[in-house]
Amino acid sequence: MADLRSRISDRVLQRELEAAIDGEVRFDRLSRALYSTDASVYQIEPLGVVVPRSPEAVIRAVEIAARHGVPITPRGGGTSQAGQSIGAGLVLDASKHLNRILEINPDQRWARVEPGVVLDELNAALRPHQLRFAPDVSSASRATVGGMMANNSSGARSVLFGKTIDHVLEQRVVLADGS
């Protein structure tokens, strides 16, 4: 009986997300299986997956999940080696649609990006300006800036060039209540 109530609640959550979210809402078995692992040895199947197309869709998903008491796990490239990008609640995947480089200011030496930007792509855009986002992670061809910020990623040359925290000037974040 508890399993049936859980499934009904899942369906209500799914329908509410589908009605309110600009993006993909996935509660199917295959999507949940695909998002149940990352680069770690852990496996946790999520309740569902949201692939938002806009920051507003992220806010709506967080608000809806909070109202239902469902935890959120943000996800970028899934390159975490300690299970940080998997969880039993709702996974928010920023890598598909929220992956643009919004602005590069070479004179002031900064860039404004969305969380799904892949590190190698950012560094390729910075290269003509003789700039580089310093964290030197081994998964640079797949790791996203949002995931690197969430984990304070570093890499082999972090002693010399610093960790992610040493190079982030500002973040726009969504808190658990959607603010």
C-alpha cells in the first residue's frame, strides 16, 4: 500500500512539473536508470529527472519539489567521483540546455556562463584572449562549470593555479524555497 501511495504521489509530482516546466520531465524507467550513476561506484535511482531550458524552469522545479518534500540533486556532466551528482529525489540536469557562455570580458579577465558549460568548451572560448579557467580536472571534456562549483573541483595543478573557489567571483543560486 505504501508503494502504491508513493507511485500516486510520483505521478502527481510528474504532472505538476510537466504543466509548469519549460524543459523535459522524465520519470520513465530508462531515464531514472541513466541518472542513477555518475563516475563514482555509487548507484541511487532518482524519483525523476528535470532537464530545464531556462533559469526560470529551475526555480519552478525547485519550488514544486519543495512543496512535495522531494529533495533536489543538481547535475552537470555526471563526472563526480564521490556520488555528488546522484540522489533519490529529483535530479536537475543543467548540461543539455543551460550550457551557454553568456559573456567574456577579457579586459577584466572574467566570463559569465551558465552551469552546464563544459570546462574544455569554456577554455577554448577563452584561449584567443590568453585566458583560462584554472581548475585542471581530468574530466575537463565532460565536467561542467556548475558541477565544478558545487564540488570546488581542483585538479593536478591546483597547488599552483588554485581550485574552483579561487576563481569564482559571483554565483546566482536558487535556494530550497525557490528564492
